[in-house]
Amino acid sequence: MAIPSNASWPINHREKAMELMTSHFPNGYVIDREEEVVVGVETAQRGQEDEYSWYSGTVTNDKTEWRITYRGRDPTQR
């Protein structure tokens, strides 16, 4: 499962992910791994102009997502 971010503000994506994992495995689940993964890049043009100065530039940042690898809990274990 992948969510846009593990942050809880302004949207708590993790809470929704936990709801989905619970619906997928109602008897419990185990999270095997969590990691942030780079899935691309985002490029934006930035610029500002006023009566005294002007600048323009390009900003490039990694686009990431938070991945959660999980499985159903073994019913024989607690």
C-alpha cells in the first residue's frame, strides 16, 4: 500500500491506510516494512518581480510516497 505522506497534517493518510488494512485483514495485520520511496521529480518555475528587483528560477524536488508492506496476522500467534 502506498500513501502520499506519513504526516498527519493537513490530511491523515495513515489513518485511512490503517482503516484499509483493517478491512483487508479484519483478524489483524502485521506491518513488515515502512519506507519513503522516490517515485519521480516535480519541477516548478518560480519568479518574483517588484519595482526594485526581479528573479526567476526553476526548483526541482523529489516526489515521494510512503509505502507500507503488510500481511495478515498469523491466527496462532498473539
